[in-house]
Amino acid sequence: MTATTHAGVTFGNRFARELPELSAPWEAEPAPAPHLVLLNEALAVELGFDAEFLRSSDGVSVLLGASVPEGATPVAQAYAGHQFGQYSPRLGDGRALLLGEVTDTRGRLRDIHLKGSGRTAFARGGDGRAVLGPMLREFIVSEAMHALGIPTTRSLSVTLTGRQVQRDDVLPGAVLTRVASSHLRVGSFQFARATGDLELLRRLADHAIARHFPSAAKAANPYLAFFERVVSAQAKLVAQWMLVGFVHGVMNTDNMTISGETIDYGPCAFLDAFDPDAVFSSIDLQGRYSFRNQPHAAGWNLARFAETLLPLFADDEDAAVALAEQAVSGFGPVYQEAWVSGMRSKLGLPGDVAPDTFERLLGELLTLMQRSGADYTSTFRALGAYARGNRTPALDIFGEAGPAFRTWAQAWLALSPNASAMDAANPVYIPRNHLVEEALEAALDDELEPTRRLLAAVTAPFDERPGLDRYATGAPQDFGDYVTFCGT
């Protein structure tokens, strides 16, 4: 069924048209009793949609893929990937569809993508469906990440399908309508390279360059310049994750975007007590994607990406490998610069503080936080209060380590930290794990107010507001070890 959209939104099918070898035309599974749960009205307006239209039955039909907008060509995208280090040559959108692309009100091309829309040719035995809880989790966390200023895919809507889905329990089925700069992944290039069709690989690279890094086309070696820009974007992205205590949980190569946006909020979580080895994914038994390992995992993924592009870097393989190795080695310096700059801001320290002094102070603080089980987010926000003379929040956090913290703080205060700058860098509100779970549990009972209240807090994360104390408070002691699941 073809539908026209409102408010001047025109759909395109650039990916499906330019790279048909990397997708399979597909249709969304019919939804027996659709019901819109959440609509991101601000994002809808940004994309050029009429929010009231999207709330209508015709609009909900578009959000589910039941009505295909004129100009759209729904496809399931093909990609490969290393999953926990093991290569899978054929993954792809097993339960998702790229509906098409729209140009938003700022002139940016954006993907409209459906997650949980039914089995596709890439389903690999799964039912192709999603359930309400994980789709709400992605909505909450992705919108929080956006508000934190971290590049991310966005969530336009969550819609119930009216179908019950069997997991460990029987749960309500739902579709997430996701928005991204694109859904091109490292895995997209791995799939193209595995075909042996170098012309396809070149077309994919040209498509990605035109869409994300057009300036690379003017470089002496456009494909190397393209790769270097992806390396830089990913280094900065992972540094931002680390600065807010975010653990992605499943950093497989098919979950690393070419655009540098965070994608796939499955077994993700935010640190409560600071623990560099924190793992929240039920399937990450070896800690491959632990908090501290995220930069290493990103660098490893980028090395796999470089391998796919070797034929485009140079005709001579040895020369291509040398160029790739040099480009991959650029990840560390870019990451370190972004991390140090971000941590200087979080501590309110000016740029003229000597690097060794800064590194010593930061190292001592993180050690104190780890030993005392200090809440990651609350600690940095409390330091801003400490710099203003309100010592109580920080001393409460450090508890028995208070004397050691006072000694540290004396050296830090001697450098005249800027409390206002700290407040701009350190959020009050993040999607705290216990509050996310509380919201998801309530949603299963058709109670969405906890989700709405949590979204209201985390989408303005730096603005402390009365009445929101529980959203700025760490997990209760009885919350226990937190485990998340991939959502399939």
C-alpha cells in the first residue's frame, strides 16, 4: 500500500537505488492492532513531518511500514560483521527495514528505519519481531544521548503492533521507528568486500563519502581520507561515551556506523558505582566490551574496516597495508585528545594546567572513586558544588574515604576550577539503570507516565530542577548487579 505524507515530506530511496546488491526489497509484517505509544514530536518537526498526521491512523501506518510513502523503497540491508571477535559473513537486517530517506528542515539527509517490523531474508531463524521494553529502552537512551551532545541515532516513535511475542515470557510486540544519518556500518563494507566485487566496494565507498564526508572526495587519496575521517569520528565518539560513563555492550563491527553515530541500544547501560571493568551484557562473559575496553574494541573494529578498503588505498598491497596501519594508528591520539579535553572540562581545569599535574589529579580521583564505589555521574556533579563551597554532596559520596578525598580536593581547588564550566560538562540526569527498568516494567502494565517523566529529566540533562531528586540519585543498594539483554 502506497501512502502520501504530509507537511511537504518527500521520501527518497537513494541507498536502495544506488546499491541494490546490498539489500533485499521487503515489506513490513502487518500489525493486527497498531497503537502509538510514544512519538518524538520535536524530532518529527525537525524531519518536516506533521506530528498530528503521525498520530493519526494513516500516520501510524507509515510509522509501522504498513503504508509505504511515495518515493520510498523499503529494503532489508545486507551486512557482515565480527560478533565478539568471530566473523559472520551474512548478517543483515533480520528484523528491520530501511523505509527510505528524507531531507530534514536543515537540509540533512536522514534515514527512516523500522526495527521489529518482521522477518526478512536475513532473519537467520529469528521471528523478526521486537518487544515493547527494548524498544522503549532505545527510545529513552538514544534521546538522552542526543541531549548529552553525543552523536547518535534518534528515536521517532514506538508503536505497539497488537501482536504478542514469545520470549522468556509472552510480551507485547512493538516497532521502533529510528532516524539516522545513515545505517552504513563497518559490516556493510565487510559484506561488499567479501563479494569480491571491487566495483561494488568502490561504489559503496563513493556513496558513503558523498553522504558523510564529501570533503574527502577532493583529497589526493579520497578513500584513505575517507577512512581517516571515520577513524577520527569514532575516536571522538567513544571518548564521549567514556566521559559520561556509557557502556555500549555490543561493539560488534556491524554496530559501528560510518557516520560516527551511536547505534543499537541493546545491552547498554550507564555506570553507577565507578568500575572500569563494568559489563552489563548478559552475553559478554569475557568482558570484551567492558567500560575500559571500549577504546580498544573501537580500534580493533577500525582495523577490520581498513582491511576491507585495502584495494582502494593503493594498487600495491604492501603500500596499502602501510597506509592503513598509519591511519589506524591515528585513533589513539584523537581519542586521547578528546578524552583529556573532556576530563579537563569535567574537572573545571583550565588548559594551562600542566599535563603531568592534570594526569596525576585525574588518576588519583578515579582511584578514589573506584575504591569507594563512588557513583560516576554524581561524583563529577558534586565536585561542581564542592568548588562553590558546598562540601556535603561530595563528602557523602566518598564516605569513609572522605579524608583522602579532602586531601585530593585541596590540591584540585588550588588550581581554581571553574564550577560553571563543570556544570555545563557534567550532567545531573542520565538514564539511570534502575529508573529505566522501573519505566519499562510500568509500561508493560500500560502505565507510561514513568517513561515520560524519565524522558523529561534526561532530555535536559544539565539543568538541575526542583522535584527531580530521584533522577539525580544513584541506584539503591538493593538494586544488585545489573544485567541487560540484546532484546531479540
